[in-house]
Amino acid sequence: MEQEAQRVLVVLAHPDDPEFFCGATLAKWARAGAMIHYLLLTCGDKGSDDPAMTPEDLCADRQTEQRAAAQVIGARDVIFLTYKDGELFNTLDVRRAIVREIRRLKPHRVVTSDPLTYIRPNANINHTDHRTAGAATLDAIFPAAGNRMYFPELLREGLAPHTVKEIWLSLTSEPNTWVMVNDTLEIKLAALHEHRSQIKKPDELDRRIRERLRRADFDGEVYTEGFRVIRP
């Protein structure tokens, strides 16, 4: 990985989103020396159909699972904002929180989800939190993160403006960049298995992931993750 792309900030909605959306790519970058940080906007406190589970217990469980999964991927740390699952909105407070981490960590590359994806490629409706996370992140990147007139209170915290060079949109219907992940697909699957509260049949999940990432237009077994890359 080129030297200037060593710092990566992943801004997504829920625990398990980084691994599901782009885990093999993140693992590939981490093994190339990138410093990868996760910023998750909710704690996924509604992701259970167990009548005995409480939102508070589920939030704690999913944070523990996410930290374990991030360690498998090779991420440096996980920052949780703990907005309620399904109640994430593109507000000034959310954008300020994202800008704060962009200015603090100074990433060259930010990974988030494509806010234009209402219907996922598998024909399922995309979660509103995924779309909101992408929209809030794009609004935080431009114009706010690089403009000192936005959020002057962050200047008082010692956080100077920072301009992001690359935006990688995951979960997109319009990819323009494909990352070959044959060498890190198993790492993605191992990280996903850490999300035990969400994955009941890991073998079936592995099969679906392989089918989804396998490129039929290549000879042999070639697996890729797709992104819409923007360089503002």
C-alpha cells in the first residue's frame, strides 16, 4: 500500500458491518501495514429476536464481539458512538462526532457505505442505518472536516481541519474498483464468526459469502470485494 494511504478510518453503522461489507479488503490493507480504525455509529441493540435479550445486554455483547472481530481483521481500535439501532439520523451531532474522529486520526482513506443503495444487490432492502451512516460520513468529509469554519469547538479541542484524499463506498450498486481478496477471504470469514449473536449457522454463511464474492467472469476461483471510490 502506498505510504500516504497508511491511515484508514472505517465509518459504518453497526457491529459486524465492517466484516460483512469489506472485511477481506480491510484485512488485506492491515497486512500491508495500514493503521485501520473503526468508528461504529450504533451498537446494534435491536439485532436479536430472542425474547429474553435486552437492548443493554445485546449492546454489550455486540461490542465485545466487534472488538474480537476487529482484532482478527487487524484493526487498531474500535470507537462506538452507541446511537440506538434503527434510530440513526444525519444530524449535526452525528456529523460533528465523525468530523472529530477524522480530525483526530487524520486518515488518508475513509471507508463507509453507499448512501444511494436503497436495494442491495441481493434484492433485500438496505437498512436505513447503513444509508444514514454513509450520508453523514460524506457530509462530514465535505465540507466540514477540512474547513475550520465548521465546528469551531473542535479547534478549541486542538483538532485542526483535515482533508480526506479517498472515500471508498462499500455496499454499493455502482462499484468502480474491485479488490482481489483470495488471500484474505478466510480472515474475513474467521472475523465474521466472532459475531456469535448474529450468526447461527456459520457454515451456511461461509458458503453464501463465497458465492457472493466469487467472480464468474474469471477463470478459476477469484474472489473480490467491490467499492465505489471517490477522490474529491
